[in-house]
Amino acid sequence: MLKNWTVITQPVRFASDGVMMRERYLQSLKHANHKHTERIVSIFGSPNTSNKIALAGEEFRLNQQMYNRRGGRPLSSYAVEYCLTLPKGYRPTHQQWRAMIQDCCIALAKLCQLNKVEFTQYKQQVRAVLHQQLQNSSKGSGDHVHLIIGKVIGNRVLKELQQKKATRLIKQAFNLAVLQHIGIDHRSYIPIEQEKGRRLSTWQYQHEKAKEALKIEKLFKQMQAQFDKWLKAKEEFNDRQKKRQANRLIKTYESIETHALTKRQKEQVNQIKGLML
């Protein structure tokens, strides 16, 4: 039995650069994180949708800098990304995924209490990409959809999308949508591979853990080196180098987030992210 189907929420950082980086990532079968992805399908929107999200954010940020006399930090995240995942063994059709994502988006729109004009723009800033995964592989996740929703609607930032109540709501909406559209109840699901870990011998388990720890350590060293270069570029007002290192950091973050991190490691990642905003 599962409490909910898996839904992960994260802000799309680094303003318009971050939005376009996510677009390229979602469409790339050659990315290192997509070794177990066999097909990528657009469910809602297109690369042009990501452009609209970026442009809306840039326009809001410009107005914020021009007319906000109280100061404050300029908007640095123009969208929120939700990753909705089903276990291996389940492969909804593209139409079924489309119906499920539509239900989730409507639920979030109601949470934000959008009027008709805002809802029209909201629909134009929804980007959903399906990653169909290898079903016979022991590694990797099941089929999942990356759902990116623009936070800037008119003169308003939809802060609700990034709050815990939005994550709770989309989990409930996804549970219901899966039940309604493909007839699967998360409460009756039994993991097929729940006993797999017990069959690993002690040395195999320790070997895998050691390999994982080594990989994570290497990524953290890489991230720290990139951050040091970014900081130096910032101090020297070298915008070109600063942007280059920011793009590299985004790729490193994406690789790190695929691993199971300790609480301390998560704090380190969040600390560097916070310093860059």
C-alpha cells in the first residue's frame, strides 16, 4: 500500500536561463540522467511555451525593478516543476496522461483562485513532458511526467504553487486522476520489487553503497569548484563567466538530485543555491 503516488515539487531557479535549461533537459534523450528513458513525448505545450514562461517572468522582473521603490530581492524563479511518477509495470496512453495532467492543473488553478483572464494565461504557461522508461530494467524509475507551470500571471506571482499545500493538493489530485482514468488505486498497490533488497548479499550491498557515496562525493567536489569560479566571476563583474558557471551548476544540481542525499548534504546544496539567488 502507498500513501500517495510519487510527486516531487521544486522551483525552477535561475530566472529565464533556468526555464530554458529545463526545456533542453526534458527534451534530451542523450542526457546522462536519461539512460533508462526510451521515449520522450510532449503532453502539453512546446518549447514555445517555455519561452512564454521566461518572457512573462522577465517582464515582471523588469517592472519590479522599475517601479518597486521599497527594494527587495528581484524575482529569480519564474516557474514551478512537479514530477509525477508511476511505478514500473504501468504505462498509461498519451491521452490518459493528458487527462490526468489536465485534472492536476485545474486543481492547482482553483487553489490559486484565478479569474477568467488569469486562467487563460495560466493555460498558456503549462508545459508537460512524458518520459517513458525501460520497464524491464532493474534501475531507473517508472514512466513519469515533468510538469512545469509558470508562476507569473499578469502582475501576479502564484506563490501558492510552491507552497506545501500545493504539493499536498497535487498528490491528492494525481491519486484521484490515476484511479479515474486508468483504474489503479494507490492504496491497493503492492510494490513488485519490495523484497529485492533483501536478496542482496552483504558485500554486494556494501559495494553498491560505496560506489554511490563515491559518486556523490565527486559531484559535490565538482559543485564546489564551479561555485568558487562563479563567486570569483561575480566579484570581478565577469558576466560571461558567471553565466557559464551558473549553467554548469544547474547540470550538477540535476545530477546530484538523482541520488539519495543525507540531511547534511541537502543543506549544503540548498546553501549554495541560496547564495546564488
